[in-house]
Amino acid sequence: MEIGDILRGSELGKTGRSGRGLFRYQECPKCNKTRWVFLSRINEPPTKLCRACAIERAKRIFSFPSKNK
């Protein structure tokens, strides 16, 4: 597989709606982890970050002060 390859979900072993959808082989720009990403109707993934990097980003953005009394 090469970055940017697009396959149907059924070719990746997916079933149901995912089996009919398109997936792109993509690399996370932060950690360089590669994965298959479901493409939306406009052929763009909802995010370019992998799940782990997206969670870390959200923690930094939405950090709340601790409840120390």
C-alpha cells in the first residue's frame, strides 16, 4: 500500500455501509502512523490526525483546571 491509495471497504474486509464506502490510506502528519480512513461524500476524511493525536490535541485545547481545594 502507498499513501493516497483509495479502495472500497469491501476490499478491506469491511461489511455493511463501510463495505460500500471508500477508504484512503493516509499518514498522520504528527506521528506518521498510517491507517485507512473513511472518506466522506466530498472525498475528504473528517480529520487528518490519527485517533491518538486527536485525543492529545483535544486534551490541550479543552484542559480544565484541577479541583484542588
